[in-house]
Amino acid sequence: MNDYTDCHWQSRDGLKLHYRDYAGSADPSRPPVLCLPGLTRNVRDFAGLADHLSAAGWRVICPENRGRGDSAYARDSATYNPMQYVDDMGALFEQAGIERFVAVGTSLGGLMTMIMALTMPQRVVAAVLNDVGPVIEEKGLERIRDYVGQGRSFPTWMHAARALEETQGAAYPDYAVADWLAMAKRVMTMAGNGRIVFDYDMKIAEPFAQAENVAGVDLWPGLEALRGRPLLFLRGELSDLLSAATLAEMCARAPEAAAVTIARTGHAPTLDEPESRAAIEHLLAQVG
């Protein structure tokens, strides 16, 4: 495991937000890899990938959106939206002196990547969209709405793991107990009362439940704004959020992109799969 530094930055509305900075050892002129997590997720989702890439010399930046992990919770739940998260990233780039980056966006992080391609295209050197595209399937959204913000807690890690298996077993049919325990420790934390809870502000569910368009904008232009640079689309074969038809349309609109489907995996690939790692390494080889 490689060392990282816990760092913080301040949003424009005054929140103290957290990121991990894996320094790597490569030429500092090489752009860092920016790992952007899904709706309820945090920096721990990228620990395996960040260790792997930093060992290969890449600097890896893993931010936590407001209301997740060690980032402060928002005063106004209406600010839990993709446009605000992108504005928060802009503040991070300014305060940390990050001019250009390779984006690796899972789910919500991929929506943010497409928005950044529209709003700050000069910063995005290359991009990975992990199990997300401009069209999000309603079936997948309904599944997420069913569990996000419920505020469940568990007495033991095994109880937590079993609960995850009940709600997400269809996405990871080959997972064993050890895998569910590892996932529980990525997405949950120990509360002050000794119960195990999800590691995010339950209020993130409020604007998500009300949004007809979870991104807030038409993202086909965002996808097309990523053209002309190294681009990778990952999809879980069993995904209920990114359809095979949408992936095909993405490839048609960005024909230079690589597309990889991860077998027997739903939403979303963890990026620890050998196929995901190989595809990301191939993309980074095109960067430098």
C-alpha cells in the first residue's frame, strides 16, 4: 500500500472538504489522476486503484464530495447537486494548483466529468466514464432512490455486509462473504454510539429524489466535449443504470473511445477488476 496525505480544501460557501493525495513518483509535469466517486461513496472506493496507479508513478487525487466521508455536511441540502459538486472541484483545483487532470468518474463522478468537459474543457486531459452516460435508466434510478437516505444502522460488520448483499447482490453475483465485508467497510463507518452506519449525510437523498434529470443538464454535449482526447467507457454487463444501447450511442458519438464491458458485474465496476485496470493503464499510456 502506498502512502497518501489527507488534505482539505474550502468550498466557495465555506465548507471544509476532504481529499486524499497519493503523491506518486513520476515526472511532475504528468497530470494527476482525479478519482470522482458515486452518489453515496467516498475516497475508500478508489483505494485499490489509487495504490496501483501511484505505485506506477501517477499522482492520484481522490476528493470526497460535500456530505460524504470526512467532508463537511452541507447547511442547505439543495446544494447536494452535480453542478455544486463541480463548483467545489473548481475551488479544489484553484487551491491545490491543479491545472490539468485525467478524470476517472464512477456514476455521479462520470456525470461530473461530462459537466467539467463543458465548463472547464482545458483542464480535462483524458477521461474514464465508469458505468454512466448521458442517459440514465429509470430502473436503476428507482433502485437507488429505494435505498439512499434511509439511515439504516447495524450492530456488527457482518450484519452490514449481509444487508449490502440483500440490496446489491444482483450486481455482484460472484461475491463471497469476504467481498461483502470489504464493501461494507468501504461504504460505512462506525458511529459514536457504536453502530455501523453509511458514511454520508442522509439529506443527499432530498434533491436526488426530486430531480427529473439527475445531472440538471443535457449531457450529450458533455460527452461530445470529451472527444479529441483519450477516452474510456466502462460498463458492467449487468448494469441497470447504463444500458447497452446507450453505450452503443456513446461509442457512435465518440468513435475514438475505447469501450470495455465487465462480465458478471452490475452497477458499478469497482475498478479493481483486471479488465478495468488494463483498460485504464492503456488510457494512461496515451497520456504520458
